[in-house]
Amino acid sequence: MRFIHLADVHLGAVPDRGYPWSSEREEEIWESFRRVIAAIRKNPVDFLFIAGDLFHRQPLLRELREVNYLFSQIPATRVFLIAGNHDYMKEDSFYRNFPWEPNVTFFQEEKITCVHVKEANVFVYGMSYQHQEIKEPLYDSVRPGKEAGCHILLAHGGDENHIPINMRAVFAAGFDYVALGHIHKPQVLQRDRMAYAGALEPIDRNDMGEHGYIEGRYENGRVKTTFVPFSCRTYQQLVLPLREDSTQFSVEEMMKMDIMKRGGKNIYRVVLKGFRSPELLIFPEKLKALGNIIEVMDESRPAFDLEALAKRYSGTLIGDYIDYFLSRERTMVEEKALYYGLQALLETGITTIVRKEQ
């Protein structure tokens, strides 16, 4: 028996709203979902499990019809679907009483139910959100039936406001596989037994790294799984090391080369590190114009010789300022305050007029 485990597709989401590539991202989410269905049609699997948040918000009726049509294109695949916290079943939700294709099972109740697929001897357990928040640990006490066969749990949640989950308790319950949704980063909690598939496409700038789905196979009483990268693009962190001889132009060239190697379609958070010349000013907007740059974080430091400066400006405000920081263990915030403040003091020339009383 082969299956695909999807979660957090978030159809209808518009990531990075306001950025030039945002409208493309909205369509890419739909396109990736269509590509999954096309891949199943080409290489059929027995089951498609969607562990919540297929939609980013309440689905429109036309959107449900579009999804249902796609499911109709894979009639040999049994589709099991639950609503998550984003697409939860409001009282007037179009999810309610929607006429799904015969190969689709939608878990409507807000309590765990089980469906037995007799021809495959597979038992699938699931429930849907009927409220945006559920603070009760509804999965912790769920146990698979004692019948022989493959027992699979679809679960969506894992934080205090969205069905907190005692992962050890759920794993110990004895399911052959637990298909999790809600956390956007793919995570294997128990090898071949329990995993978050992650978002099919990254939804926001914090969804770093690869995204896709999990493909599984049940043979001889055991499940074997593989993560399949599938997203159109990824969010990546690009670290640019600065040196004392770095210039705006050299930083731009370094960044363009790195983007060319990693892929121009990806979206980058640029982090400037290292020690730069105190005279160098980096212009973030110029860097953002060179690619899909979501953020530029300057964590670089001016290349000051603190001990030499403290000696040179002894008896001045600058000397006292440096001595204060050198005499203590510095946090990251204090480290920034030291360098930014020191640079400001040096640039204003305040040392020539402010001195310590002797």
C-alpha cells in the first residue's frame, strides 16, 4: 500500500503581500497542489492523506468545486481530508454537506472517528476543527482498534491553542503512522511512524528550507516514508561575510553570485556578518533590488580596536563608554549598542568637547 501525506497547503494564501512576487506566490500554491494530483495520476498511490488547512481561510464554493474536480482525476486513490484551524468548519461553511467525489472521505465531526477501507484493510482515524481554537488535548487518549491491519491517524495541531499533543502518548498508542499537520516545517518525530509533512509551499518568511510532502509505503506490517521536496521555491537565509576591505559594490557582487548558485526564484533573508570598515555604509534598498529579498539584517560590526580606542580616548566620554562595555559580559543587544553608539560618538566628534573631570 502506497500513500502521500500532505498538510498545510493553504490554498488562497497570498504570501509576502506587497512584494513584487506576491501575486505569483498565490498562484504557485494552487499550481503545486495541481502538480501533486498530476503526479498521482501519472504514478497512482492508494491513499492521499491531507492533514488539515488545505485552505488558508474559509473555502469558497467554487474553490471546493475546483479541488473536488482534481480529486475526480485520481479515482483509484482514496482521499482522506480533515479541516484545520485555518479552514475550520464554521456554521455556514461550504464544507458542510458538500457533495464530494466517491473517492473522497471528509471527516466532518469534531471528534475522532474511524473509517475502514476493507479492500486494503486500512483503518483511517481523523476529525475536523469546527472552531478556530481547540485547547483540549483531543488526540492524547486516542487508541487504534485491535483489528489486524494498518491503522493511520490524521491529526492537526500541536500548540496550546490548537489541540496540544503529548507526542509520546500518541506515539505509544500504537498507530502504524501518524500524519500530522499545522507545523509548517517538515519534521520527523518518530522515524517512519510519526511526522509533520510541513507546508507544501512555504507560506511566510519563517518557513525556511525545503517544503513538499511525505510519501509512504506499508509492507509486511511496517511503514517506510520518504520526504519529497516539491515546492516551486523556498525561503533561504543568505549570510554575507563582510571584511574590512568590503565595499557596497563588492557586497552586491557577492550576493548576486550566491543567488545565481542557489536559484533566482527563491526568496532570501540576507544577513550581513563580520567586521567591516567603520566608514562603510551598506544601503539595504540597493541589495533588495538585486533579487527576491524579503529582509536585510545587518549584524556586521565596525572593525574597531576597542582596547586601542579606550587607551587613546582615556578620560573622555568615549573612553568611559568603551570601559563600561569592556568590563562586563555583553548580550547581543549590548554588543550592538556598543558598536552603534561608539560609531555615533566618533562621527560627531563629541570627544573634543566632553571630558571627565580630573
